[in-house]
Amino acid sequence: METSGAPQRLRGTTSWLLGQATTHAARLVSEALGAVGARRYHYSLLAALDEFGPASQADLGRRGGLDRSDVVATVNELADKGFVERRPDPGDKRRNIVTVTPSGVAHLRHLDRVLGQAQESLLAPLSAAEGEELVRVLNVVLEHQG
């Protein structure tokens, strides 16, 4: 992504640079996941289930940063493919508990590799140490925000 044609005032603004990098990163990830029939939301929900275990759809939305309606649609898509199971919560029949299946874990591992390649492409101009530092600094910024 070319930024040298942008005004110096913008190229010196962290928020503008982050926005430009985000646009580029989102495109790379969307294309990479789309090539294997997946979406970012699929990855987010499978990763949350794998790391935290079975969860309600509301908890999945909070952990994955998804809107409630997107969670329902994504869980439906993943359930149709056999990657998750949805069952009524024994403690509250009004809500569902979602669990990742063994084929969902295998699919997540595949998506990890696909996403890793997209990340490598995004961070290609950086050394490994610079990439790690970027991740560390961005986590500090995000944790400070809330």
C-alpha cells in the first residue's frame, strides 16, 4: 500500500496509518480466508471456542467482537459444516451452548495456517523482532482503550 503520495500531515498521524494498515490487513485476511471458504467471523468464533471452551452465543459474540445477529448467522454456518454443535443450556433452556467439534478443531488449525500466511504477507517488510514489537505495542494500545 502506497502512502508516499499522501500528505505528510497524514503520514505522521498514527490513527491514519493504523486505518490504512487495517484496510490492507482486512483485505489480505478476507482474501486468504475466502479462498478456503471461510470468513473472519468463522475464525474468531472457532478460536474463542477452542481457547475458552463451550460458550453461549452471547459470550461468543463478546469474545469475538461480533454483533449478536452476526453470531447467530456464523454459528448456523459453522453448524451446517459440522464444525460446531449447538445445544440448549441445561441450566437455561432459553439459551444455547455452542461447542467446537473435532472437525471444527481441525478446520481451525487449517485456518491458523492460512491466517499465518496472510500475516506473513502483511508484515513482510518487518523483521521478526519488529513484527513481535508491533504486536506488543498494539496490544498495549488496545488494552488501554478498554
